[in-house]
Amino acid sequence: MFHRVRGAAVAALAAAALLAPTGAANAADAAEDPGVAAPPLRDLAAESGRFFGLGISGPMLDQPRYTAIASTEFSSVTPGNEMKWGSVEPTRGNLDWTGADRIVDFAEEHDQEVHGHTLVWHSQLPNWVANGDFADGELRQVMTDHVTTQVGRYAGRIARWDVVNEPLNEDGTLRDTVFLREIGPGYIADALRAARAADPEARLYINDYNTDGVGAKSDGMYELVRSLLDQGVPLDGVGFQSHLILGQVPSSMRANLQRFADLGLEVAVTELDVRMQLPADAAKLEQQAADYGAVVGACVAVTRCTGVTIWGFTDADSWIPPTFPGQGAALPWDENYQPKPAYHAIVEALGGDPAPEPEPGACVADYRVTNRWNAGSTVDVRITTDRALAGWTVTFDLPVGESVVSSWNTSLTQNGTTVTARNAAWNGTVGAGGTLGFGFQTDSGAVYGAPVPALNGTVCTGAANT
């Protein structure tokens, strides 16, 4: 049963996430950290017969902090790039399984399933496929040989395959790809039949994005898979990538998953992340937690939803910032490998206990007017925190009539008398016992008592006289 995350608890967790201590360098540290729930996500998901998966980054397997979490929290892994055609056969006939083998070996070492990703996709193709000069019927043979070779190599070791990835346009029609042009619409059925022949036990999926809610694209997917089933084409499931924007989980997601399940198919959330405009703050983290909880809850509510995979787990290794400049913080663990409110929302959606109310960290503020003249003043604010910060928001009130006209070392806004100062892109990380600082100029030289700033929702002590 899906448990809705309580607003007050999430708000407190959001503030705590920004004040979270660094560390958790290994599984033992994570187990001792009260911010990390036990049992791990994989065990919570298993209680309802589901997996909880990770889109894994092969290069990150050299990082002990990464592997400590990747190996313990997740029951399924999906190679991010290592099984794509351009990775395994960059030049025709020259196969390189190094990256894919490493991830499969890692998964087996930690009793995890592997979700193979992906066999036939228009992107990240080797040039000889994307721009090849093929004779009639040649690409069909090349494609089926590729599917047969890759699926056959890992037969018995891969639980599910994304056989065909992102075949649709936004209006639900088939995307113009080299496969559609050279082979025709039947390429999808050909690829699925080849995969079934190469490994009869693997579950075969079609996977796409922007199909999470009912709409033109998901309608197109529905008609496509229904047509394939009517033809007797082997198809076991549909994957919903769910690369979402903060606050935009479709209200029809559960119903959409259910209609595919009603066709007798498995459904799975295969690439979940929820991105936001940076910098993150407590309110955004609260909304993100609600979004993660809603998506996981939708899966839990649909009997044939086999599980959820998040596309990376730490903001230190996310595809979002380079792809969507100015956006990020999309994953349930922050850049310091600390769980965010989204993590706790996932735990609760999977049936785990709600997170305890966190204790706020202490802070000491020094609010100092450094210069004053008839028409204005300059102010320096310094705050020392007893907890490490992965981002900060400072709020305080100015007297009526006192307006900020410029600021530095912060992104600062004023609403009435309330001033909100957030970290800049470069100064959000502050170590435990460290000090953050910023300044601003006002348009009044009036003398007033120093306000009491709050850091990430916690009222500080020690405000200096002005």
C-alpha cells in the first residue's frame, strides 16, 4: 500500500538533507547513519515481489563510496552505456564486451538481476550502422545478427532486455530511424523474435520516454504493443523511462500503467529521475520527495508493475546537468552520497517506516553592517554551521522600507520585508564547522536592530549588533 509522505516530515527532512553530514564511505557507515533506513530498498521492494533497480555507471565502479551503496540498496542493475551497440561493436565485426562483462559480473557478485539496455536504438549507434550503405535486406540481417549475438552471449544471465528503445515520436507515430527506413515497421517484431530465439527465458521489453501518463505518445505505444501481441510477437513488458521535471508527475500515471498491464504485459519504471532548477532548496526537495513517492506508489498499486529503476542514485553522477544546463539535483542521494528526502519517500512508498523527524543543526550568525551613509548601507552576513552543507538558504527580515539593491556571493531575493539568500553555484558546499558568507547593499542608511537569520529553516544564535 502506498503511504503518502507527510508534508511537515518532508519539510524537516528537506532541511536536514541540506545540513546532512558527509561520510557514509562504506556500507557500515551507511548502516550507522540514522538518515539511512534499514532494510535497504531492494529488501523493501522484494516484500511485494518487485525489484528496485539502479541505472549503473561502469566508470563509477572504481569508487568505493559508490559501490558500497550500489551493491547494497539495489536488486537490479541496468548498464547505462556499456551494452549499447556503439559500445560493444564500434567497428563492424570488432566486438568489445569489457564494460558489459564488468557490470554483469558485479551484479552476479551482489545477487542482483541485470536489465539489459539496449539492443535496437536510433542513438549511440556505431557510425557503420547509422550511416552505412546497405544492400536491400542487409540491415535486417545485420540487426538480427546483433540481437542474436548479444542476447546469446548473456543467455541465462539477463533478467530483462530493452529490445527496442524509444521507437516513437511525440505524436505516437514511429520515429524516423535507419531501421524504419531500411527495414520498415517490421523491424520491431524482427528484433523481438530474434531476442526470444537467442534466450527464451529473458523477459523482452519495449522502452520509451514521455509515455508515463495517458496522452498521444502513450496511446501510440499502446496501439503498437497491442498490434504486436495480436501478431503473436514475443513481448513481455513495457518500460516507462520517467525522466520527470519537478512537480510534473502525470496524474494519470497509475491508470496508464494499469491499461498496459491489462493487456497481460509487465510494466516497469525503467529510468526514473526528477530534475529541478538549481539551486536546490527545502521546498524543492519536499516536492521532489512527493514526486518520487508518487511514482513508486503508482508502481506498487499496479499488480503487474515489476519494479522501479532510478537512473543513477547520486547527484555526483547524473546525466542531467550537462544535458539540461542550470538543472540537476535529480536523484535520491546528494553529491556527498547522503540520502535526500526523496530517498525516505521511496522507503515509505515501498511500505517502510516513515523517517524520524530530524534534529536541526545548530548555527551561529554574525549579521554586521560594515558601512552606512545617508542613502544606503552595506551588510556582511557570516554563518557558522555545525553540520556539513550541500546547499544553503538563509532567511531573515528587514525593517519596513529597507530594500536590497544589490548582493554578492549569493542569489538573493526580497519579498516584502523577508529576504531569502541562497548559495551561488560555486559556494553551496560547506564543511561541518565551516562558515558561509555573503553580502548585500540597501537603499537606506537607517539604524535598526540586527535580524536573526535562519539557515535551512533553523534559527541561528549570536546575531551581532548593527
